[in-house]
Amino acid sequence: MSQTPNERLRDYLTQLPPQSQALLMREFERAIERGEDTAVATYVLEELRKVVRGPDEGARPRTDDPARLVFRPLERFLVDGNFPRRPGQIRRASLPPIWQWLTREGAAQQAHEFEAALANLPSTGTPSAVEAAVRTFEQAAAAAIVAIATPGTGGDRRALARVGGPEVLEDLLPIGLLLQARDAIETLNGRLPTRYRFFAETQIAAVIAALNVPTLQTPQLLPFALSMVMQRLTAPWQIIRLAIKMAASDDEIRVAATPYGVAVTIALHDLSFLTAVLRTDIRRGHFDNVAENLKTLHDGVRGLRTELDLRNESNWGRQLTSIRAEISNALQSEIESVPGRVRRILRQRPDKDITIGARVDSTEVDEAAASIDFVAVCRTYASELAINEVTLRTYSDLQQYVEQATEALVQSLRNGDIKTRAYRQMQVEAAIRFCEVLFGHDYASLMSRAAENAVVPGERKSSRAG
């Protein structure tokens, strides 16, 4: 009880496994980069560093990875995976080859001096010295990248080929420009709130004012600035409101004519990416995030359809139509398969076909219950996602079948062969679980009590005789 808050925090952090300590450090570093709760994050991060690195190292920032220090301003824009990147994103896989080119050729002398400066930090360095060294090399790296990557500035194909492949070269110029514009990016980060719960006229005007910086208004950097805003939005699709405001119209032609039209491209790309994630999750039977993703897709599709005057034959109109079709195709096949799964579990098999020791697979029951819940979620968003007919029909069929099957299974407990009772009981338990999803807790409780009372008459008599 006599410990100070600092000591109690340090004791708690010391007890964490190394993996948890490393994860916490990374998350707090990212929170600081995003400008989220910087006071708390900085305080905890300092204590973590003392625990992980020892008291003699103090709160010195990590210097064991020079590339990480130099590319830190890019963190919020990095993406992984094979999905095509959109404006305002950089592939994480592009960083290693670009770093190798910088240290080998692009800014070799400056890289050597930078790494030498970091090597001397344990005895003479301070956090400010680290930052100064990082800033110096960042500017040298940015100048080298922009010089070779800007069209018409002398960068020949052979020199570019030594940097990396086509995807790396696609990211090269944005990386150089972002490093050059680090101060403007950090200033914007500080002016944006942690989260926009609403994105109405007042918030839109404030964001436009924050973006009104010549450095950020270029075609290369504006998508990155918009991505920073988008990361703060509770409903990311609402980024299109900036474009509509700047165009003073919801007509897609006028919106596309402004530099901010790229916001619509960004919103459509992210909806397309989320559609691919949804399709993969459904294919793998992972339904944990389906409800949240469906809501995001539903709101995004509806938002673009209602707030923008899109033409069916335009690029944006075709993209949105394609997204709706992909969502519909991914959901429809899964929805149509659910009744079959439920019937396989609840169908009334003849007593002679049920062997002693037969069991209902609990995993199959779990999957079927998740599938029924999935259909219920789809019903909420069916109209906007072009699955209205199949969802309503399937849900109605499930309700009718499960209700009849549950009553029949409860009756079979009363009149069936006692040798098959254990298996029938497992079927009843599965049916009651499905009833919970389809009809609610009250109906499921009613059927559960009916099942408890459904004792075989012969067993009831023998119980009284005993």
C-alpha cells in the first residue's frame, strides 16, 4: 500500500510476459503517432521501456532498427496482403527494398553517418539526439527518392530497376513525398480529433480548414491526408462528404472534377476490400465479424447511393453495382445452404436407424446455430444488399421447419423407444438452441420445459414403483 503509482505500474508491467510487453510498447507507440491520449501513452511507454531495457538505458527510443525509425511517419498508411492498394496507402512490403537501395546507392553516405550516430547513442545519445539524426537522414532519403522517382528528373529505367519491382516503384514517389512533408502531416495529425462520432457541417468545415495547406493539396499527398481523416470517422464512407462539400453538388461529374473526388474512389475501394474480407470469412465459416462487416457495408452502400447522384454507366456507378453484386453472391449461396444444415441435425430418423451410442455432433450444432444467426443478421440489411427475397424466404422456412421439428422431437421423447432417448434428447437440445435464435428466449424456455416433462410413460411408472 506504500508504493507510489509509478512503482505499482512498473511492478505490473514487470510481471507481463515479454511478448505482452512488446505488444503494449508497439500499441502505445502507435497511439502516440496517431495523437491518441498522448499523455497516458507516453507515461506508460516510458515505464515499459525502463522495464524492458533496464534502468541504465532510461527512456531512450529504440535504435536497433534504423529503417523503422526513418519510416515511422509512414506507419499509419501501410497495408499488408495482396489486395490492390488504393490512393493514400503504401505496401509494407515496399519498405525493405527501398531501404536497401537507400543504404546501398540512393543515400549511402548519409545512411552510414546515420547508423554511426545511432551506434554512439548508448553513451552520448538522448531522445532529442535520436530525433535529430532521424530527421536529417529522412530529408536526405526523401531527396534521393524524389530525385529518382519524379518523372522527367533523370531517373532512368535501369536505375529504377535497381530499387525494386513495379509495385515497389509505384510506392516510391509517395514515400519520398511523405517524408518531405512530415511536418505538415504531423501538424494535420495534431489538428484532427481522435474520433468523429458525427461528420456533419461543423466537422466538415473544420477538416477542410485543416487540409487547406499547400503541401497537402497536391494530387500525390491529398489522398494520404484524406486517409488520415477517414481513420478518425466512425463511418468511414462519410469521407465522401468532403468531396460533395468542395464540389457544392452531389452530381458525380462535378464531384469528380474536384481534387477531392479521390475521396469517393477511396470509399469505394475500402467497400470492395471489406466485401472481399466478408466473402473469405463466409467461405471459411468465420462468422464472428460478419455482423459488423455487414453493417459497415450496408451503411456504406446506402450512403453512397443516397448522398451521391451516381449514374449506372459511370465508373463509380459500375463499381458500386459490382460491389452490391459481389456481396449478394457471397451471401446468397451461404443463406441457401442453412436450411439443409438444420434439417440434417433435426430430421426424425426411424428408431431402427439410431444405433446405441449415436450422438449429435456438437460442432455441427454450433455451426448451424451460427448460420441461423447469420441469416437473421442478413435479414436486417437485406434490402440494401440485394438479398431481400432469398433472405426473407429462407428465414421464414427456417422458422416453420424448426418450430415443427422441435414439437415433433419433444413428442418423440414421450412416445419413442427408450434406447434412442439419449440421441433424441441431443436433437431436442439442438432444436431449442435454434429456437432461441429464431423465436427468442421465452419460446425456447417454453420448449425446454416441455422437453423436461416429456418422460416416457413406462419410465415414469417404473420411477413411481421404485
